[in-house]
Amino acid sequence: MVYARVKVTSFACTIAELVRSGSKLDKDDIASILGSDDQVLIEQLYGLADQERAEHVGQEILLRGVIEFSNYCRNSCAYCGIGIHNRSLARYRLDANQVMDAVKRIVASGIRTVVLQSGEDPYLDPAWLASIIARIKSFAQVAVTLSVGEWQEHEYRLWRSAGADRYLLKIETTDPLIYSKLHPGMSLENRLRCLSLLQELGYQTGTGNLIGLPGQGPQQIAQDLLFFAKGQFDMLAIGPFIPHPDTPLARHPYSSIDLTVRAIAVARLLCKASNMPATTAVATVGGQQGRHLALKAGANVVMVNFTPAPYNTLYDIYPDRPCAEPIRVISRIQDWARANNRTVLFSVGNAKDKKV
Ligand code: 5AD
């Protein structure tokens, strides 16, 4: 603890020097930053993260169009509102035509990445998903990102050969004890195995975590961030935990937007070229300002939700998700970008040095 305090008081110069010299922040450095109550130091952190973002991924904000095609899920993650434990939630699964309609709206908006997201739907037919991927790829020159959870190698292979370019699988937390408490019937080992498989199969691979989980403090978050640095992921989604009333964590407090933005900023210092969204969860907890804060402290991606009504409200992973029209979301981002010397990029927007 004394060590952490000493470090923090000298941090204002230390962090800049560490970053410039290319030295690595260690776990205690990171935990000190995350837990610091020195506002000057935090402003400096955000400034450095913003510089690194400008240097390594540029001024462009990348847009992704998300389609949440099924809210069925076989898991019961303690924080998640679409877990199998939530019996009061109406379930839906879009058919191929509904998915393609949403794809057409994404393409018409100018966005060139389609993210297909769902719960771990036990009735999902892998061949059906492969055929959707192939249809999307032949319909337009877009990148297809999957975010459908843990599957076997043969499914990951099938979807990759059907044309899927990218895959998001958040680790959620790297702390074995917290992981096992929050994910009954699942294992951290299998999640790690899936992530390695996805990388080996040539997906641009993204992961991420939740900030503010029970039992999680600066040390545990620092551990997550070091895991991200080691894994050289193409994308990192860091979002605040939001309590959902129909879950075991209903009474656990909201995560702070501050801590989440700090984690994003440190992630940018550690993973310079990764694409990082200012997540919808950030915008849920912190409003548009929360999103802007993240974009000024290292984030460079915005996910725009194209799930059609009324299904968008049923993808109830956490409460109060903003359900604005995609066109409005895009124009708000454009306004913000114009005022902040940033540009909005509609094209494919690959991870650095990667192609689709
Ligand atoms: N708060 C914030 N994010 C959540 N997710 C699920 N439930 C919550 C919640 N209560 C995120 C998880 C998961 C994805 C399905 O949504 O990170 O990866």
C-alpha cells in the first residue's frame, strides 16, 4: 500500500516517462492509477491515452452496425439479463430475411461492418449462421464480425470459411475466483481456449471485460489489462457493469463511469493499435458525455444498434439501453467528431495491418 502511494505521488512524471520510454506499466502501477484520487494525474492519463490513440489509430472514429439476432442463451452469467435464469423475458430469434433487412439498413447507412451478436443460443444451427454470413458477404463488401459466444473448433472453422472476418469474445474477468462465481457451469480455461482458437483461425479477435463486478478491485482490473496487452487482441471492449433487476446481481451497485474510462485509457497505453469501442454500456451509465469521455481517453469505435424494434428492447442484457434510431446516433457522433477534430469512418475499418 505504501509502495502504491509513493508511486502515485510521483506518477505525474512517471507515467509520461514510462510511456515515452516504451517501458511497461506493471500491475502495481496500473492498480495505483485505477485507484488514484488525484484528478491532475487522471487528466494526464487521459491526455496521454488520447495522444497514443491519435498516433496509433488516428483521428477516425470507426462505426460498426450491430444486429442482435437472438436473445436465447443457455448460460446463466450472474450479471446478464438474457441468461437462462430470467424466465420473465420474452425470447426471439430473427429469421434470415429479418437479418438481411437489417444488413441492408446498415449498408444503406454507409457502415461497412456488420456485427452479428446473440446469446449462446442452444438452438442456433451453425449451418444457418454460415449461410447468413455467406449471404452478407455476397450482398456487399463488408466485414462480418461474430459475437455469439463459446463454440467448438469446427463451428469457428465453418463460420470462418463462410467468410466471417472477426470475432468478439469478452473474457469478462481474468480473475479465476470471480469468474467461477459469476459463470456457473462455465470455465475460464475454456474461454481462454476459445480465444486462442479464434486467433489461430485467423479471425481479427476481440475481447474485453466488465468493470465494477463484485469482488473486483484495481488489482483484478490491472490483471485484466495486462492480459489484454499480452494477448495482442485486435479489439478490446471495456464496459461498466450495470445491475439488472432480474439477475442475482440486482442489488450490486452500478459501476463508476470514471473507473471504466480509466481502464480504457490504460488499455490504450498498453495496447496501442487495438480498436476500442466507447461501449453502449458506457453511454448507458454516463450518457452521451460518458461516450465522449471514452472517445477522448483512448476509444476509437462506436457500435450502432440496428436490431429492429421490438426486438431491440428484448435484447435485455442490462436495463435502460439507449434505443435511439441508428441514423440519429450516427449524426450525433458526426457532430461530436466535427467539434473535436475527429472524423467518422464508414469504411471497413480493419484492425491495424489486417485485411478482410
Ligand atoms: N452490465 C454490463 N454489461 C453486461 N453484459 C451482460 N450483462 C451486462 C451487465 N449487466 C455484457 C457482457 C457480455 C455481453 C453479452 O454483454 O460483457 O459479454
